[in-house]
Amino acid sequence: MTHTAHSSLLSPSLQADRRYWKRWGACAALIPLISFSAGCAAMSGGDEDASAARSAELYAADFEQARQRTANAPLAQEILADNRITEAEMIGMLDLWSTCMQDNGVTGYQEGLDPDSLKWDDSVPWEVYERAQENCIAKTGYFEVSILYRSITVNPENYNWSALTVQCLTRNQVLEPGFTAEQYDKVAEDFGRAITEDSVVAGGPSFPFLGDPATAEWIHGECSRDHRFDRQAVSEPAWVDMMRRERNGETTENTGSTGQSSAS
């Protein structure tokens, strides 16, 4: 059976698995994971080059940090060398990452630019998946490259990400107006610290979301991926209702169309 991960389930607020949070707290604590395929307006060749050059400058410090963290990952070093990440380079990294995961025992692992393409054999034990991920993080530099690629795609001007996320959450009526980026960061940092200290953690960060918790977590996931998200423009995914019913103690039947993953 193939295990398929819905991209929105990769956001921090949707993860209840403490092991997931401990791992991500160490590797990329609370850094938003946004869609590879985030839409953008078409640009001419000249405009695209100018935009890439500007992003390279605005993200220069981030690229330098990424290079330092991926010193033992040859492909990552090659990709990050010029402070730019092309789509072809990202595809190459995804291929390397998928192959590494397969070589480390995660049979059927596949991940592409499409955020809904992530899948692997459902029979793979969690311990095998976790060990493979830890090995491949060090070997490939995938997380550093993918986080930068995704961030530049949606936020080329490198604006404060927490501020953009809070604006999105407020606009979609999930947070009260007046909730600040500093408050958002404080909640996230407190949660990340609890994970790092190996404390007992239940659920995700305690953001003061409004309304139905399952709906709020879905919107938070989407806003974390792309601050332009508009809840009125899309239908609520079926898995949100499944989460809502499970929390209410109702029995749900998994149709197999969309699985939930504890990791990316």
C-alpha cells in the first residue's frame, strides 16, 4: 500500500507526533514548509534574471548559512554556490533525496515539485523512515536547499515570514487583529524549546486560533506555505473533516485517497 502525504499536513500546527517535532526542532525548527509549485506571474527572461539577482542579494546571508550547514553534501554545495536555485537544480536535489531515502530502506519513496507527489510504501516501519531521513539529511543537504527554494519562490523579497503568516491568518479570520509577528514567534520558539529539551509535548504550538480547531490548523498550514492563501477561493479538504471527527471521538473510515504523514 502506498502512503501519500498531503502537503498541508507538513505545517507545524498539524503535527501531533512528538518525534516529528523533535527532529524538525533540531533540523529546521518551525521554518515554514511551503509548496514547491506556488504560483507566480509569468515574467520575461530579462525580468526573471533581474528578480533572481535581487533575491540572490536579499537571501545572501541565508545562502551562506546553508552552505555552512551542507559542507559534506556535494550537490547542495554546487547548487548553493551562486546564491540561486533553479527549478532544474531543485528537481535534481529531489531526485537525489528520493534515491537516498529508497537506498536507506524507504521503499517506494517519491517526491517531486508537485506538493501532493510525496509518497512511500505504507509498510515501511516508522523507525526505518526516521533513520533514513536522518542519514539523508546529512548526505544530501536537501532540507537547506528545499527551504531556500520554497521561500524564494513565494517570498522573493525576503520579507519577515512570521509577519506575512500572521497577516494571512488574520485576513482569513483565524487570528484576532492585533496579534503580532513577535507573539507568533514567541509561541513557536517556546514550543521548539520544549521539543529540544525533550519535554512531554501534546499536539502543536498553542496559537490562539479562532473558530473550529481543525479548520484553523488547515488554514495555518496553507498560510505557512503561501501567505497569499485565501480560504474563500478553495474548498476545505476532506481530511480536515476527518481530523475534526476524530477529535470529537467519531469513527472515521479512511478511503485511501489521502493519507497523513508525520514527516516530509
